[in-house]
Amino acid sequence: MSISQQDAEKLEERSVEVAGRRILLGGPRPELRNGETLVRNTLSVCPECYRLLPALVYEKDGKIWIRKNCPEHGEVEDLYWGDAEMYRKAMTYEAPPTKVKYAYKQLEKPCPFSCGICTIHTTQTALANVVVTNRCNLSCWYCLPGNEEALFKTGGETGLRSFEDVSKNLAFNHRVEAGGFAGEYAIPEDLYVLSFDGGKAEWTRVAKIFRRKYGGRILRIKTRTGREVRLTPEHMVFVNENGEIRKKRVDELNEKDMLVLLWNFNSSSGFREINLLEEFKALPEEDKEKVYVRGVENINALLLRRRYGNVVYSWKTNGSMPLKYFYDLHPPGEYRLGRDATKHEVSPRLEITPEMATIIGYFISDGNYTSKDIRITVAQKDVEEEIVSILEKLGLPYSFLIHEGKAKQLVVGSRLIRLVFKHVFQIPEKSANKRLPRGFLGFPLESKVALLSGLFNGDGHVVRGTRHLSVGYASVSKGLIRDILFLLASLGIFARVHRVSKEKVKGAKHDLYKIYIAGKDLVKLVNLLKLRNGHVKRLGDIGERKEAKVVRYGNFYLDTVESVKEEYYAGYVYDLEVENKSHSFVASDGFLVSNCFFFAERSGYVYEPTLEQYRMMMRYLRKQYPYGAKAIQLTGGEPLVRDDIVDIVRITREEGFNHIQLNTHGIFFALDGGEELARRLREAGVNTVYLSFDGLDPKINVKNHWEIPYIFENFRRGGMTSVVLVPTVINGWNTGELGKIVRFAAVNADIVRGVNFQPVSLVGQMPRKERDKHRVTIPDVIRLVEEQTNGEIGRDAWYPVPFTLILTRFLELLSKGKEQWHMPIHPACGMATYIYLDRSRNGIHFIPITSFVDVESLAEYLKQKTAEMEKGRSRYMVMLELVRKLGSFIDKEKQPKDLNLGKILTSIILKRSYGALSIFHYKFN
């Protein structure tokens, strides 16, 4: 089917429950490649797990192909039509879409996992295939390296953490195997990641964390705005294609693909103060002995003496005790924290004030640790004055250290603050390892701004050119740059990143990463920050600035792939399963990536609607807009395994269906009681038996070869006089039998009314490798039939089924809008022709109706008359003109002598009834 963007978006990835089992739906959108021409977007199912997927129909090498990507079973590419020219001919008769008005199913459990008309249908049903039973008597891994990061939220704290770090305290007790890989997973509690929800960045729960050992290729993706991520080749990322967000394997990315990345998001501001007594529990033991808790004068010395000895009297007298022993006691009171014998104290509850955040920013940019304190290099007078002012306000001791030829250093002489920065804020040592403080995304807004002010006043810079103005920040720490990107994103500010390779800088030990903020984002940043005088002077008059030259997509934006480079990686690789319908999460520098799928399975349950449920289904089918369905095919499984199959047929007839087909292998009709079964079904309302029949050779038609004579005998006795033979055509198996099947049908034309060749399905029980080998398409079948009937049934004789709409629409207007049996099915679903059996010569010869009727001229004439009636012309005048004109479309010389087609067609036009049409069908096959 052809689907719109709106319809396609309804099929987002998610799982549904069917009969107690979880079924996965949706998947990545396939990509068009070089040499391929897009024909249309559609939906199709995975041939392995029946998962409903987005698909592409495209032309290549004179043929029509279909491609889809199953998250579990990978890419599936199949030959759709073996002749592009014939496909285009068929598509000229495509019916315009008619949206379903009376949908009684939401798109929750779509085909093949539920029966019912949902809003994804765009054509009126001609022949509804209804599964009355499914009984019959006859994985890939997406992964990221362990040191890659994602934005996680747990315990109310938000931060960038590596997959290794998040996983280190989890129990990986569950084993999994899929797609030839083996691994394990853990089930975390209270763990969330950012996900994509209709363009919004929303927090979603992590259901599972997967990991497996890996050694091999890793692909590093870099975008034009400088973002990077590393993924295994099969991992899916989100791309924009023709305005649609789809998934694509990393190893299939092109340098012009547009990826989806995070632009901005809301982060909580709950990290306002730190309980140092709790946080210091993680200090090294030697530091716990040197940090003292002051204000413990009221401790019970007698009680503590038994455990610690006489030293407790000194603790009581001095009012302080080592932190290490305080945790054993937890006495009540108001405390302060100090270090050894120093007088300097800090409160156990450290507030994240703007002043503290500013100092942190300066320290990260221009600071370093010593064994006793922290130091910040100050090269500008106004920066020095600001830091001194803040330290005095915070009550922190400081001094200056000046060495000849070097910049002045401001020494913050508090060992406690050193411990806070290193172990609580977890700011690493050395420039290449620097990160923003733990919990920075949860800082209050004013503290986030102050943190950025300290950063940009430290290592920030202003770039002004004749046509360019930006504020930048440089660091040799890739992690710090990533932190700043996310901090800016939480404030709605977009930045670009540029990497300068260490090979390009003499004496450099590390690559240099630079952030640039320009345009209106620059204006927003400058209005937020308190910048030092030098920056302000260089910025000058900012004036009007333009928006960033990127495409926004809600809280996300589109970024072009600049390069995809291969690396080697050995170790654990990880992935997540998230509880979000888009099955996505934000990783690394903000890339939207797909999550893992493991549990899609074939349905392993018995499906059989009750009689009451079946009647309800029929009633809804009859409610279809603009006209209810009129024809039903009962299928399965094998419908005849149901004891109440006659009741099902009777209900179908009672609910207003005037054509009922029964899809069966027929073996039940060959058994004792077969004649009576045929009679009862015929009397209940079966019009046609859709009989499986794969060939005349018993080695080919192993299903019912020996039963066919008995089946036909009981059909004749039971009054079942309309049978359609249904061969499943398999390349190399029965493709040499097609002509024989047509002739067999002709010999039994008293009950066989047609042959419906069904090329081996794109889905079903046949394994993918076998299906690729045995695939045959409708044009292939048409060509084989032409060859095997000595050209009597040529390729020009075939037209798509919706060709009949031209006649039925004409008849509908002729009947004042009385509903007709329309067949607006997709043209690619089938081609058909009518054959007259000529027995006037030796044997049976086939005469297609197109050999003596100018069907295309007749069709154009009917369309012309339909348009006239739509404009108000008299129906009677049109009818009279057509009756007089009919003969001109029929070549009397070529028409079989015992056939008066003009009379039959006139009867159809005048009576406009199912009975009149049946006469036509009994004359042709």
C-alpha cells in the first residue's frame, strides 16, 4: 500500500500484547541507494517475525524492488515485480485512496496479529481475508563501547555517565542469545535516559542494560557541528530522509545523511546543597582521619571509652573528633567540619550558590590541585578581584603565589575545599581529564549561569572578524567539552565544536577542542553571563544576529554526517532497552540512537474468534465507508479444522455478504462425508472454493495430489460448482507446471472457474535464503504462462484488478448511486484476464477477451460517460448510447462463434446485478 507521512508516523516502534505474548511493531526506515529510483513508501512485514515495518518500493535495473529493515532480523530486500514497465502499466489504474470512516481498531495490534479495519487502510475492501483459525492439520545486537556516555538520571541526579560506570554495581544475571551472539543483561531500578517523543526530549525509564564481549570494528561518526559518537557497525541511528525521521545502520551512513541530535532539554534544579557528612563517607580512610567534626562536646565519653580508650576525653574537651569515628556514633547536634588543627571550618551543608559555582568554573578553566590546596591562575586584574571578593564572601582563606616569569596564582588554602572539589564534585586532576562538577545539570539556574561565567572568563575567548563574531572555549578535555555542550543545551544555547589535531600544534600532547557560540545563541549567552572586561570590550556592539544555520526538529536538530571512520575496539559493548515508543535514547554528544530489541517472536498461540466475535467482525466490515465490504474469503490455517465452519459461513451470509470464498487444501472434502460437507457449505453460502493446487506432478504437489480426484468428485456431487485453483509458484519448483495447471483447469471447467497464481510470498514459512532463491514475481508468472500456452495467453492480455473500477463506477452512477462491488485493491496485488475456452478445433485453445475486445477504448468511453453523468447528464441517454455503442468495441470476426458478448454486456448494464455478472463469469475462465 502507499502511505502518507501521517500514516507512516503512526507506526512508531513499540510493543503490543497479543494473547499474553509481547509483539514488537515498527522499525527503521530503509534508505534509497545509488542507481535506485524511489517509487513509493509503504508498509510491509518482516518475513521472519511478521513485524510490521516501514518499507521502500524502488526501481532498479528494469525491475521493482522492496526494502525494509527489521530491528531483529536486519535488512530484507526482495524483488517485488520483475518487470518495471508492466508495473507502471498496472499502476496507471491505481484507485485513489479512500480513508476508512468506520475504523473499529486503533493501530495497536495491526496485521497479522489482529483482525480488523484500522485507520491505516486507504482503500475500500473488495475481498476481505478473514482468518478464522491459525491451526492447520498439515536478532541483532546494537552496541556502544563501554566508555561511551549517555545522559542518565537516577536518584534525582542527572549527569553524563559511561555505560561501564552505570553498570558497575548492577547484577547481570540474565543470559540472552540472539542472531548468533551471546550476552547478558541487568534490570536497573530508577534509571532514566532522554528519549525522542514526537520531537520532544523526554525522560524514559531504562528497562534493561545489555552487554556482551566484543572485539572488532567500531565506527566513529563525526558531524559538521563537531559532534562525535562511536558505535558498532550494525547499530541504528536516526536520520532525516525527505522530512521523515527514520533509522539507519551506522555502516550504511553516507556523508550527506542528516542525523538527529539533541538541541535542548529541561533539567531539574534540585541540586541546591550538598550534605558533606554523607558525601565524605566516600573519602579515602586517611582523609577521614584528618577531617574533624566539630561541635561534639555532648558526646557520651563513658560509652565511647570502652571502644576507643581515653582519647575520647580529648575529643569531648576539644569539642571535635575524627570523621572516621563520627560515622560509628552519629551523635545529635549542630556540627562544623575542619581539617586537623586548622581554625578554618565549613558547614556540613554546602550550598551551591552562584559564588561557589563561579569559583568552580574558574578552577576548571585555570586551576590545579596540590597535595594541600587548590590554585587558580589569574592573568587579568578584574578576574583576580572577582575571585578574591567571592572567597572573602565564602569565608575561604587565600593567598597569592608569584614566580618570576609566570602568571600569578591564587591559592585557596582550604584542604576541605580541595576534598570537596576532588571527591564530592569529582573534578578530575590534569587538564586532559577535566570535567564539570558532578550534578552540574541539577544546579539552580543562577548557579549554572555563574558556572559558565567562571568557565568563559577563565579559558574563554572572543573571536571577532569582519563578518563573524563568536564566543569560544578551548580545552584538551573532550569530556569537558561534552559537559559544556549539555550545560548550554539545558539553557537552550546551541554551540559548534571544532577539533584541532595535536599533530597540527607543535609540542602538543593532546587534541584541542574548541566550542563556538555565534548568532542569536551568542546574544542569549552574553545576556546571561557576567563576562570579564576584556571579553566585553572585544565583543563591542553585538547588534542583530542570525539564527544558527541548522534545522530544528522540536528539542532536536538535524546535523550532517561529515565522516565515518573505522577503529578497533576490544571489551564489553553495551546497549539499553527503554520504555518509549520511539525506542531511542540520547548518547555521547547528543546523538539520538536506537535501543536494543531481543524478544520479538513468532506468535505461538491459537487464534480462533468465537462465533459472536466473528459476527461482530462481519458487521464492522459491512460498515466500511463509503460502502461496506461484500466479499469474504475465509482463511487460516486450515478453516475446515473448525467444527463450526458451516455456522461461520451462515453468519457471513446473514450479515449481508453475497460472495464467500473458502480457502482450503481440500483434503477434508476427499474424506468420508466430503460430499455432505461440500453440500452443507454450498447451502450455507459458499460461492467459491479457493483450492490449493501446486501442480500435476505428485513430486511437486505433495499436499493434495492424490486427493484431487476425490475432492472434485465430491464437489460435483455436492453442488460446489465454482472452484479456483491456487498454485503457490516457486521458482525452480513448479514454474514448469504453469501451462499444465491452466490446461488442467480447462479440462475441469465444469467446476473450475479460474486459476489464481500466487508467487512465493515475501513473508511466510520459507527461510530468507530459500526465498531469495525461489522468488518469482507476477510479471515472471505472466511470461511463463505465455511461453507454456504457446503464446495464446500473451502478456498484453493482463490488466490489474482495479481496472474493473472503471465499469463499476459507471454502473454505480447509472444506478443512482446504488452500491456496486468495487475492487479498488492495489494494482500490484494482482493482474488478471478472462479466457474463453475454444473447443471448436483439436483440443482446447485459449482466447483472451483482449484478443477480440478493445478493452482500453471501451474503458476510455466508460470514463467519458461517467464524467458526463457526474455533470448531470441523463442516465437513460448515457445508457442508450452505450448499448448502441457496445458493438463497436467488439471485433465480430475474432469473437468466438458461439459467444454473444454484446448481449451479455448489455444484460449487465441493464440489470446491474450480481446474477447478470455471474453469467459473464461462467462464460469465461
